[in-house]
Amino acid sequence: MDAVLWIIFGAIAGYIAGRIYGDPRPEGCLTNTVVGIAGSLLGGSMYYLITGRGWKREFSLPSLIVAILGSLLLIYVLRRLSRSRS
């Protein structure tokens, strides 16, 4: 059951990050979930590198903010990479 909650959390973070980034083309549910989960991992890693403190794996507003910021960074990097290939 815990894994299902993390998938839902990742989907929410990915959806919010996509809306903040202002992507003109809507992404699907699966893409939002993958970006949100990967962004959560990226954000948690960045938090650890910056503060030196472990990131708590709990459902809270600070965790959601870290996940959204990580997702925004991931979307930015992926968009830059896709533009450089075109």
C-alpha cells in the first residue's frame, strides 16, 4: 500500500510542476507520475547535498515542495536536452 501512495504523491508533484512550468502541451498521467517520482528523488538528493540532513520520507507540505522543485528542475533539464537535439 505504501508504494501506491508514493505513486499518487509523485503524480501530484509531477502535475503541479507541469502546471507551474507552463508547458503548452498537456502531459499524460503516466508522464506526470514518472516525472514526479524522479523529481522527488532528485529534489531529495539535492536537499541532502545542500543541507547535509536526510530528507524525511513522509507526506507533508515540505516534502511536496521538495518534490515539486525537483520535478521542475527535471522538466527544465529534459526540455533543454530535447531542444539541443533539434
